[in-house]
Amino acid sequence: MRINLLPHREQKRLARQRQFVTLVVSLAVLGAAIVALVHVILAARIDNQISRNALLKTEIAKLDEQIKEIDKLRDQIAQVLARKAVVETLQSNRNEAVHLLDQLVRQLPDGIYLTSVKQLDKKVTIVGYAQSNARVSTLMRNIEGSPWLEKPALVEIKLVSVPAAPRTEPQRLNEFTLTFEIRRGPPASQSPPGAPASQAAKGGTT
């Protein structure tokens, strides 16, 4: 019969302490490993995000440069279109002076002569003398019937004395101011400009 005289309780207590310390150390190592792993993962994600942000900044800078170039191109296109519109306007209106003078000659009835012709865009202002009010009315009707002229409007008419030849009495004439507009675009009629209206008007003057 054997009798164990060793302090088995103390040995068991020491064994449990060693197991506890081993468990604590293992948990600490596991926790440190987990923390290190999380730190590595987060650092990798942060680096990846920083790289993406840098790439986005680079691409945004490129897009800003492209937008500036597009704005410059738009400005250049607008300038070209404006110049084109001016050229087209000049081309379409380059014969206005010819038509204006031609129509003034054609539509001017006998007994009227002009002293001033001024044009501002489409509006034309003429000043002259007429032997009677009826001749001014005839001129306005002729302008209304013209394929190149339109919207006649009498601004003023008054009776004035105009010096005639030396040693003769001054003439009593009607000084008038008349405005009308040049019709832009195709003429209202394809017939010879102002011929019918001019002939009819001259035939009916008094």
C-alpha cells in the first residue's frame, strides 16, 4: 500500500495557474495578432483610398483643362458665327444702296426734289421740296407700291420760301421730311422695280 505524501493540492493549484497564464498569454497573443491584422487591413484600405483620391484629383484636373479648352472652342465658335452673320448680312445688304437710289429715282414724282437722304439701318429719312402736298402724297403711294421700300411716314411738311434765280421772286414750296424703310429679303414683286407704280403715279400727279 502506497501513500502519496506530496502536496497534491499545491501541485494542482500550480498546474491551474500555469494553465491560466498560458491561456492569458495565448489570448494576448491572439488579440495582438487580430489588432495587427486589422491595422494592416485598415492601412491597406487607407493607402488604396489615398491612391484613388490622387487618381481622382489627377483626372479632375485633366477634366478641368478639357472644360477650359471646350469653353475656348465655344467662344471661338461664337466669334466665328458672329463674323459669319455679319458677312451674310453684308452680302445680303450690299445692294441696298443701289436699290435705294434706284427706287428713289423711279418713285420720285415730278415736282419734287430732295435735299437730304440719310439711312440708319433699315430706316431712311429724306428731306426735300414739293410743289404741292399732293405730290408728297403721290411719293408716299409710290413708296408703298415699291418692291424694295415700305412703311412711308410723313414727319413734317411746311410752306417755305425758297430763293430762286437772281432778280426773281422766291418760290413758295412745301418743305417735307419723310421716313420709310428698306425691305430686306426678296422683293415683293418680280416685276421691274417700281415701274408700274412710278408710271401710274406720274400720270396722276397734279
